[in-house]
Amino acid sequence: MTVNKTINGTELVIAIEGRVDTTTSPQLEREINDSISGITKLVFDFSKVEYISSAGLRVLLTAQKTMNKQGEMSVSNCGEDIMEIFEVTGFTDILTIN
């Protein structure tokens, strides 16, 4: 998994490439925690995410809880497979998906 972060003022865009699973989720969580202070808008770009496991979903849920206190969060550019995972797990009701 590759993580590219772009900060523009108080907006943070995290573009992820590859699989977000048990092996890579801790890295993503560290990347988020290292950059989220002072951020009011967090956007995940999932255009190159191939798969997300329950461990990856947990990282998104934790980020969403944090952003509920300090701003807003969204997930964009989800492929069909990722959208299906979000729908089956009920994450479409929890996350803002563009």
C-alpha cells in the first residue's frame, strides 16, 4: 500500500493505492494520526484502492469519529468492489461517499 498526503490549509487529502488490510492498516492509521491535528476536512481518495478488509474499515471508522469532533470527512472515487464492501457492511450509512 502507498499513501500520498496533500495538505491545503486545513484540508487533508489522503490518496491510497493498493490493499487496505490487516497488514497495511496500522501504517494507514499512523499516517492519519501523524497528520490529522488541526485538520477540518479529511478526504480519502480511493481511486486506486483494490481491497479493504475489516481492519481497514476500523481505521476509517476511527478517523470518522475523530473528524466528527473537529470537522468533516469523506471518501471519494470508490470503485465498484469497494462500494459493494461499504454497502454490505453498512458503511454507506456512516461515511460520506462521493
